Amino acid sequence: MPQPVRLLSVGAFTLDTILRVETLPAHQGKFIASDGVQIASGMATSAACAARRLGAEVSLWASAGDDPVGDQLIADIKAEGVDCSLIRRVAGARSALAAILVDAHGERVIVPFYDKKAQADPEALPLADLSGFDAVLVDVRWPGAAALALSAARSIGRPAILDADTAPVEVLERLLPLASHIVASEPAARIVCGHALDPESACADLASRTDAFVAVTGGAAGTWWHDRATRRVRHVEAPKVKAIDTLAAGDVFHGAFAVGLAEAMPIEEALRFASAAAALKCLRFGGRLGAPDRAETLAMMAAHWPPAQGWNAKVSRLFPRNRHKSWGWRKPLNLVIPGRSSREAASRRPWNPSRGLSHGMRRSRILHRDSARKSRSGSSGRSLLRPWMTIAMGVSANLQRMRLPGLTGQSTPENEGKA
């Protein structure tokens, strides 16, 4: 059995009081909650717990006061199996708190409190060497520590992952250049870009500002990521679920994505792994307590993105399901056959390259048979050679439209920019 990957998670460490209400308050008054929990949480902390449930060994570097709340926080996270030996305790400081309301649709309001004394920048890393970790994940709530961890991780070639969420623009601009992988929320992307953009445009804008991997999460709408090989923004859809509680779904996403990168998953597979984990979390109330284990996450992936096999797997790699969104393929390609009437064209199903070459070969045999019958019956003035010429011309025209590498000599999204 392979050794589990090791992650370092850096950032927020709060005591969350989570209350479930029917609707979020629209005015002042008293409201009765139908459920409630109090747990150790925070962006980096929830991501660490999620990664631990997915099979990683995780250490948390965070800051807490030397108060009873700090003791409770550490006890809760130790119970999840997360290493807390790197947590800093600050004498005279108060540990962070957060009050959270979650409505019947899973939406929430979060009001955190951070003591500036507890959040003061650290002078150095808690470890002299981070090479024992396979990836480092930071959030924006403890910027001084995040900057140290990102710089150290990137200097030794480890994934330096930034969970870019809502924060002052100065904090985001400080941390973005240090990361090797940036996964931003829509609000954070808009803060950096300086104007309102849809997630796809925001992803492209962010990618133009850095050499790092960039993705923008859109909750139930999925994730947009910039593919530098093709210079295109691509999309990974989110599994459709009926959300009960979206609190910490983003943190679970980041923890799962960090696990995927540490395990050397391809980027799109890591994003699917993260999307599946976040979707499962939304099915359960209680913030990070709803984070799934690895078996549940892999089962969700298999149900939502069934693995292709045999020849279909080869075709899927050439023509992935979502490539039409980034390449402009809106419909299956029609096989162009010169000389065919509109009625004949309408009677044939368009040739879809994802159906494989065997379908195209059957089409060719049918076209040849029909044309040969017409020639023999005298209904057409064509020679027997004409059907083969017609088929060759149609296939050639179709290949030109597809721009397949090595066949037309034209560039494709895969080889653009390669010298």
C-alpha cells in the first residue's frame, strides 16, 4: 500500500458556533435555531480536516491564544487526526471566534472575530525545512505565515497552493505572486481584477497576471481553470446535489485539491476529486463535520464522471466531453459530402468524432453502396469511381474542419505555442 501524502495547512483557526435557521434574518429581532453545533474550524483548519479524511497526513500551522478556547480548538483538531504540534500559542491573546447562520437552502452568513495580537506575523517558519511535505496549502487569514510558507514551498519545488478568498486587495496582491497554484473564489477574483466579471473571464484575467496555475470556483456552477497548454479557460462542472449546508464546502474543495496535487493527479482529475468532495459535504449540516471520506469521494467521481474504457478511452482523450466549450464545438461535426441533397443529408446522422472511427467506416460503406446502386440503375450519370471520390472529398473537408494534428499541417490547441 503506498505511503499517504503529507500536507501542511496554514491559516485560520476559529471556534465556530453554527446555528441552523429557516431563513436568514432580514431585520433585527430574536430567532430560534432548529439545530446548532460548536466546532473548531476556519479555512485552513477545515481544509486540513478534509484532507485527513481523504487519506493524507496533515499538519496545521495556525495561531491561537493561551485561553481555554485555544485549548478546546486544539483538542477538537487532534481528535480528527491532524498534527497540532506546529500551532503557535500567544500569551495574552484571544483565540478567534465566528458566529454562523445557515438557512434551509444551505446559504450562510459568517461573522468572524480575529484578535490582532494572535494574528501578528510570525518571525520564521515553525520548521527549518518543508521538504517533508508533498504540498503546502495556505489561506488569506494569516498573511504573514502564508507568505513564508508559500515562498518556502515554491523554492523547493513543492505545490504552493493559495486559497484566495475575500480579503483586502493588499493581502491578495502580496500572496498571489508567491503561489504556484491559485484557487480563487468569485468574490476574490473580482477584488483582484477590479471590476465585475463572470468566472470564466475572471479566470482568464487572473491567469494573465501570473505564471501560476489559476482556477476560479463558482459553487454549484462548477470550476473554471486556465489551461496554459492550450491558452484556454476550461470548465469542470460540479455534481448536482440538493444542498443542505454549504458552509466549509470551499475549504473541503481546497483540501481535496491539495491532496490530488500531492498525489500527482492530473489537474482536471484533481479538480473533479475536489468537486466531488465539496458536493458531498453540502449534503450534511455542520460545516467541516460533513467532509466525506475517500471511498465516498471516489464513488461520487465514478458516478458523475464514468471512466472510459478501451477504444472509447482513446477517443475520449482526443475529444474530451467538455472540449467543445473551449474550442467552440457546439454540435457534432457534419460529414460534408459534395453533391448530396439536403434531404439526403437530413436523413443521415451527423458524424460525431467521439463515436470513433468504426462509425465513420460504416458511414463510408453505406454511402458507397447507395451511390453504386444509383450508378447501376442509371438514375445517376455518375461513374462507379465517383462515389469513392465523393467520400474522399468529404473526409478531407471534415478533417480540415477538425484541424487534426499531423493530417492537415494546421495548428491545434494542443500544439499552439510549441516551438
